[in-house]
Amino acid sequence: EASDWLDDNLENEHVLVVPAARFPRYLWGSPSDEITQPLLESRWGVRSSIPLTPPATIRLLDSIDSVLSSGTGSAGLADVLARSGVRYLLLRSDLDYGRSGATPPMVARQALQRSPGLRRVTAFGPEIGGGRLPGVFADNGFDVPVQALEVWGVTPKAEAVAAYDAASLTTVIGGPESMM
């Protein structure tokens, strides 16, 4: 359902799957590949252990993951995502984050809630957390019940191409880490 919704609502933008997981393992199983690969027809990205992308993109994905793993959010996160072509974030709360070595989804969710320009759009799947999924307890059932997948929208929309007067530009040196 989530992949169908994303395919219907994305144009040329991307969806970023969060939180990052080196080798994702879910509460329901351990597929060999990223689950979005066979299900999404739209453009998508994820930070995994073997990113097939240039080093600058890896640094950007690591910066985004750093913000999400802090739980504090960032005033610049939505703008960075928009300029990177990301329209939606797919928050996967069905990760077995302990076995995956991933940021706990509740921490990533808190960071999204605390980042201006991001909003929860829709959710899919059963409620997870607080002992709601039969036979599965994460954090001894102390975590907050949420749906397995949440789609978060990036509200500032960036133009694909922008032109500026060269005389009015300032040269700034920095990396993706400095943008959030």
C-alpha cells in the first residue's frame, strides 16, 4: 500500500527511506535486499552498507542520518532534502533496529517532528510498539504505538533549476554536514 501511494504521489522527486540501516532486518523478517527495490517504481534512496553513489552523496546521507539519530531535529533539514530532490521520507518503524544496528525509529520520528518543514502525511500497516504486534515486543513494550510505515512530506519545494546574477553571489566553502 505504501509503495502504491508513493508511486501515485511522486513525479520526478525522490523518496528517502529512513532510518538508515546497514543490513535492514525487520520485525517480520530479513530480506536479502532493500524491500523498496522490488516494490517502488518511483525514485528512491536509502543509506545502507553498500551505497552505490558518489562520495558526496554518501556524506549527505550520513549528515541526514546524523540529524535523525540525534532526535533533536534540524532547522535546515527540510531545505536540504528539498534541494536534493526528496519529496517524501518513508519512516520504517517496522525495523528490528537492534539487529539492524539502526537508529530506533522513535528517535528518528522525534527528529522529524522537531524539524520545521516536515509533516506526517499518511501511514500504513499495523500498529507497532507498546506490545501491539502479537508476539513482538521492542524495548519490553515501552515504546509508543505507531503504524509500521509513515510517509513524511517535505513542504518546501525547491525549483529544479535557478538562475542568479553572478555578481551577487558569495563563495562559501563547506560540505553537506554544514547545511543542517
